[in-house]
Amino acid sequence: MKTKSIILLLSSLIITLWACEPLENSKAEELAAQQDTLETAADPEVIDGYNADKATEYGADDYGMKTYVMAFLKRGPNRPQDSAKSAELMRAHLDNIKRLAKEGKLVLAGPFYGDQDLRGIYIFDTDNLDSARAMTSTDPAIQYGSLEMELMKWYGSAALMEVSEVHSQISREEI
């Protein structure tokens, strides 16, 4: 009798397991997404629309922020007197900006209007001053002495990491 019961139990178990189909990847992903939604909904601190993948990709903290290094470009002591040299230096400076941006190291760059000593800014995707200093040292205008840098850590939105991609979609001409 015991043997018959064990065989019946094993047969039922085999039939049950055989009848169960494995979840398809899309169904499994859907269930995982629902679980994430439930976990997010259960946490009153999480804001609607939160995207954990983007937050991770951009290095965001819980507030959607991260630490960068901002470089203030200031007028340097060695200004080119020759307009051809000035144009050559500006072209090399802009090419360096494009290279750093393409490499994902430079998040944002731009000049200030007017003729004051503070000429522009860089925002680097690093929280390390030495790393930012090494990046600024590749700028031909810094090397020549027409610009000097002052570096400071800055806490800002991690969404700045999308600026370069969006900029490439809205600019008709290159700098």
C-alpha cells in the first residue's frame, strides 16, 4: 500500500511539473517590472517616473544628483598678439572641447558674454580634482597660457549627462 501511494504521489508530481510551462522571457520581464512598480509604490519617498536604470547609468544619488568638477576658465597672462595665432589657438581649444565631450569626460562647456576676466566654464564628469586638472591640461589655450583654470567640486543634477546627446540632436552646425 505504501509503495502504491508513493508511486501515485510521484506520478502526480511528474504530471504537474510536466504541465507547467516555463515563463517566456517577456512574461518574466513583465512580472519583474510589476514587482519594481509595487516596490516603488510601497516606498513613499520614491517619486513617480523614477527610472532606476537611468539613475544608475548617470551615477545619480537618491536625489538625482551627483558630484562633478567645474572649471572656471579665466583670462591668462599670455594672450596672443597675432590674430592668426589667436584663431589657431581658438580652433585648437574648440577641438579639444569636442574631443573631451566625445569621450564622455566633458559634460558641459561654454563661454560667458562680455570681456571680463572670467571667460567660461567646463563641467567634467568626475568628482576628482586631480583627474579634472589632467583633463584641463590637454587644452591648448591652457598650455599656451591664454587661459587659466580654477577647479571646484560641484553638486548638480545627474541629468546633465544627457546634454551632449540632446545637443547633437538640435545643432545644425559644428563649433
